[in-house]
Amino acid sequence: MAISLTELDDETVRSMSIGAVFSDFGGKINSVDFHRTKDLLVTTSDDDSVRLYDIANATLLKTTYHKKHGADRICFTHHPSSVICSSRYKTDSTDEPLRYLSMYDNRCLRYFKGHKERVVSLCMSPINDSFMSGSLDHSVRIWDLRVNACQGLLHLRGRPTVAYDQQGLVFAVAMEGGAIKLFDSRSYDKGPFDTFFVGGDTAEVSDIKFSNDGKSMLLTTTNSNIYVLDAYAGEKRCGFSLEPSSNTGIEATFTPDGQYVVSSSGDGTLHAWSINMRNEVSCWNSHIGVATCLKWAPRRAMFVAASTVLTFWIPNNGKLNPESGARDLVAVAAV
């Protein structure tokens, strides 16, 4: 039975359980991303693989290996078989290249060079060919898929984390001391039009996400705190503290309706909260240790959690297929 995302409620969220498991990775999964309009998921791993999945049928479509550069952060472009991927290995002494990859024929379409240290944040504009990268070299670079040269450069303090809002009109950059700066994506050279602070928490922000309606921002910090902010006024709507994990980050995600937050935790559990009620709706054992990657699919009643194993979570309709040794999706609830 297809469950519309507008019908997500506490009972549906509580019923989420593992519907598929992929355990053939040769190391930690570094990054996951869903395509905005197609039923596709892409992952990167310490085994240098980039993997493409059909999420409606829980099938692996393609695996490519990138031994020279490795595979760290990843995001889809607008084309369903093209991705942007950051490197794990330096191939020369100067640059940490970003690569524009075609999964269809395993070709690198373009290199983007400029960052001197590892890229820790990567996101694609929802409306055009622009994308952004934040690096440990304390810079954010703005690129265009069609040209090699960097289109814009912001120098910042600390570890920069970047995100576009769902309309592509605004982007957020988190920097040292818990500051969140908002820029107009058409005139970012004029500087930020607003700056927010998460009061009392000066930990670095490791991840930012905007809700689909653009009204809320979700911040995850390096000390395992999660905050939901009003994206217009910067006021804290709610905050949650999770168990820290040494040497591993956690990730949190909005549901597509913006009513719930789901997060991993350093103790190997997953949690769901109602934003409006500010209460915990559910807590699950992840069954995979600490999930360092966690995202909810944009068009489905489904999320993925990943450590060295990738799991698909759906409303209580998964069953074990003893033939494959993995769990198959009976159906992935769609809009």
C-alpha cells in the first residue's frame, strides 16, 4: 500500500523497520545522496567504490571503482546518471580535485581543482548547474558544471559546511563558533544578508539541511547535538543531544513533510522526534553500529542508514529473502 508523504504520522514513523540490507562494502560508507526526482541513491565508500541503487526495487544498478582518487563526499547532479565526487587521496601536492562523473559509462567528464585540503561538504543547486564545496582549507568554492574554473570563493574560519535551500535562492554556510551565514545565491559576492548563532553551543557544525518548505534548518554538530532553527529568524525551535562517538560523526535528516527529524547516535541507535511536539517518537537499534550516514528519500516513505553496511528503512513491510541473504523490499511507500 502506497503511503503518501503528506500522511506521515507518529504511528507510521514508529513502524519504520529494515527492508533491505547491502553488506558487501569493503570499508566505511562515507556519503549517500538521493536524486531529487528519480528513485535513485548513490553511495561512496572507503573501498573506493561509487554505487548506484534503484530504491523502489532495492537493487544495485552499478558499481564503479576509483582507485586513483578514492571516493569521499558525493552528490547527484540533475542528470540521474551523473554525480560530483570528492577525492580521498591527493594525486599531486597542490589540489584536492572534485570530479564530475558519468555513472553510465564510467567516465570523468570534468575536474574541478582549487581546494588544498579534503572536501567535507558538497551540495548541488536545485535549480541550475551551480554547486558548492566546503573544505578543511577554510574555503567554500562555488562552481558551474559547464566550466572548470571556480566561479566564486569564500574564505572562512573553521570547518565550513554548506547547503542550498530547496528553492536554490539562498545558501547557508556554517563556520567556526557556531555561526550560520545566509547568502543570496545570485549575489553572494555582496556578503551574507543574515547571520545566526546557536546560543551556547560553539561546536563546529558538521551538517546543514533545509526542510522542503524552506522554513526550517537542521544543524548537526561535531559533539552530537542536533538543532532545528527557524530559517527566517534563526530562532531555535528545538534541540536534541545524542551519545557522542569517538572518531565518527552522526547525521540527521528531515522527513519530506518537515514534521520529523530522524538521527543516528554514537551508541548505535536511531531516533525520531516530532518537531512540533518536541518529543521523541521512536528509538530503534540500527543493527549496523553507529550510522555515520542517514538520509530520508525526497519522494518516499523511506530512509537509509549506513556504516560499513547500507540499510533501507520502510514502514513495517519488509521480509527476509533467504535466497539472497539480504532483505528485499516488498514495496517502498510512494507519494
